[in-house]
Amino acid sequence: MMRDLVVLVADKDARYGLQGFLARHHLPSIRPVNLEPSDIIVYNQHDSGVIRDATTLLRPFLSSHRYALVCFDLEGCGKCGEAANLERQVEEDLSRNGWQQRSISVIFEPELERWLWNGSAAFAKYLKLDTYALLQKSLEQNFVFDHAGKPIRPKEAFRAALRNAKMPLSSSLYEELGRSLSASRCQERSFLKLIATLQVWFPI
């Protein structure tokens, strides 16, 4: 029996963030995705390796999995250009190698943590802060926030917030924040692309 989905990511943070997100059973118009830990591949060559080797790494799963998802950070992938264009390049390579209509590439712009700031209320709660406004206030001396209320340097601000609270960076935090991601709050282009694709692949 074919598995639902194989996921290729560049590091364990992305693994646990996506694992938390995909484990939710109340995504809009999406049935539960059958995903085991072994269905998520963490490539030790990081972002640049994922964009370079995705086709080769996913070839063994052509007959065992219905769909393939490739995720990596724009910052660190070593490529110039718009994220949407780079995604298309990866998807075209996958299509030429057997994944026609069965694969998608999602690039975090600039990094995965940009998505996780959409779970900011959950992050503030984890840091034992009552509101997101207090979280933002604790960082605004050293970080610039955009019109959406997110730091321009999301990963650095994310880690600074943890240091300020004297809390460790952990995979469980990424999984918890992945579970908190909301399709109504998160308006990142790549996140909305993923939601739309999952609705087609796994309709209720």
C-alpha cells in the first residue's frame, strides 16, 4: 500500500515544525495525512544540498509514496532569484524524473522561522509572556519588525527571544509551534501554496 507523502527537508527544525503542522487533524478541507517519522527525510547537506539533490534523494520513493514535498530556506540555499521561480525549477526537475503532478517545492522566505512567528501567541505563551506585544517589545531594541509584526531577521530574533527567557532551543518547540500554525493567520506565500496543494492532494 502506498504511503501518503514523503517530505524532504534541510534540518531537524524543519522536520519537527512540519511534523507538528501535518499531524493536525483540523486543517481546512484536508483529511488527516498518514505520515510516519520515516516519511520525513532530513538531508545533512542542508538547504543547498536539498535544492541540488532533491531529485536523486526522492527517486527511491517514486513507487512507495503518492506525493513528495521538498522544503528548504531561501537563505542558505546558495541560489539567486525569487523563491517562486526556484520552486518551479525544483518541481520541473522532479516532474521530469517521475513525479509529474505529484510533487511540490516550498521555500521558506527567508527561513522557516518566518512561518513560526505566525504562531506568535503560542511562542509568547511558551516564553511565559502574556501577549505577543510583550514578546515584540522585548526584542524591538535589537530587531526591526515589518508591517505584519514579524522580525526582518526571523531566525535571529527567534533565538534571541529564547536566550532572553533563558530557555533552550528544542525540536519540541518547533513541533509545538508547527501545530499552532493557522491557515487564517499565516499569510506567507509559500504557506498558502502548501495549504492549497494539500487540499487538492488530500481532500476530505
